[in-house]
Amino acid sequence: MNMKDTPLAALTGVLEHYYGEIYRRIRQKTSATVEGIVISGSGLNAALEHYSAEEIIDLHDIEGFPQPTVKGHSSFLRIITIEGKRVAHFTGRCHIYEGFTLQDSLAQIALGKLMGARFTVLTNSAGGMHHSYTAGDIMLLTDSLNLMFRPVQRQWLASLTQNARQERPELDYFRAASGESIISSEWRKRIVPELATRGIPFHQGVYIGLTGPTFETPAEARMYRKFGEAVGMSTVHEAEFARICGMSVAACSLITNMLPESAAVNVSHDDVIHAAAIGAPRVATFIASACKTASSSPF
């Protein structure tokens, strides 16, 4: 799909309806336009702290902006340049399990789009399920499996494209199978050799998104292992929304713990944060590789 095929007027109207007030308050703080969005997962802010920021906005000062409550997620918008691309770096995200609405949890994507972004780079901390994975590894998402949403949440996303469907029926959010993942396969193919050149080992696999907030039981782990390689509580809905907004998407999981196969394993969020801090340099290299290879055209 080319940007010219996307009914931007209808999309802009939807974003204005849900996020216009927050966007205008942000515009009182910055006039910057950006090429992309980067969202940091749990404990992964350190991956980008070495990039000096042109501007830093404390989102606590933006009335109406949903504030993360989970340790490892702060609430700042940093305007930084990575590999020649100016991006809006959001230092945390809101999870649905924190009690936020779907609209709240997608605010960063919407605001980045309104600021001009054409690509989205998502990172997360995840539990690993593949036998060859270990904590500290990174996994490029090849595809995603969305096990988060209840019908009411799906219905809200469907409403975003109501006008668009009248104009172009093939944009129906309740998409037919097309053989194309929400994650941009062409972009990922450009990232892979860039990571190899930089000497960073990585895996590729399917990420399963769950509502959370509990860690998985051994029985759940055995089930999920049949369908994917990593599991977490974010990312899938952000990726879908970014695609609806006409942006290409690249995503990476930092494996912070391994899921149990036969017996319960005690894992805490503090363990996740600790592992994320150790693995942040690899995530930083992924983000740099993604920004370097991001195309001026979506998908």
C-alpha cells in the first residue's frame, strides 16, 4: 500500500477526535516534526540514553496524557536523531492491564503520527519460549499473535476505518488473510544484514501478545510454545494501529526470562528490569539498524 492509497483525511479526523486535545498541548511544548516513533519497553530506556535530545517533554505536564504506572516505564517524549532520522522517543508505554483503555494505550502511536512519523520501531521485554533462547538474547519479530483483545476493543479499532472502508473496501480492519504480516517483512529483511554487519547475534520469531499482568503457568507456557517464540503484554496492538495509520513497523523483543516447561519458576518484574538493563546495548543496536534502514515509503 502506498501513502497515496491511504484515506488520510478520514484517518486525521479520527486521530483528531480521540487525541486532538493532547496533541495541541504537546504542540505548545514543541514544533518538531519527526520521521519515526520509537517506544521503549520495560527497562529499556538505557538503550537510547546516549543519544542527546534536541527537546525533552515531561508528559506528566501534558493534561490528559495517560501516565505509565509500571516500574521501568517513565513518561517523557524525547526528540532525538538516530542514524540521520529524527524520531519521537517515548520512554514508556501504558499497558491495558494497568486499567487503561485501548485508546489510552495507543496514544504514543497516534501522537507520533500527528507529528509526521511514517515508521514505528517497537521494543519490549518478553519471556522466551524457544529452546535455543537465553535471557539477554534479542528477537526480531517476524509476525505477531494478538491474544489481547475482547470484542469491544476490536470494535473500537474497526470504527477507525469506517470511512476508509467506504472509500476503499480493501482497507477493512477485519482483514482477510493476505499473506502479509503486520510487521513489515521488507523492512526486516533490510535490518537483518545490518545487524549482522554490526556483529549482533539475534533470533527471529513470532511474538504472542497477552493482556497480562500475570506471568505464565507451566501449562500456559506449553500451549504458547506451540504458536510462537516469545510472549509479552504489549506491542501487538501498537503494531496493528501503526499499520492502520499508514506506517511501517519493525519490532524487537529482549528476552528477559525463559518460560517454564514443567514446573513453576519464580520470576518477578524486578528480574525483568534487571535483565533488560543488561541487554539494552543489543536493543540499541537493533533500533539504530532499524532507523538506518527505514524507508521513506511505508510497508
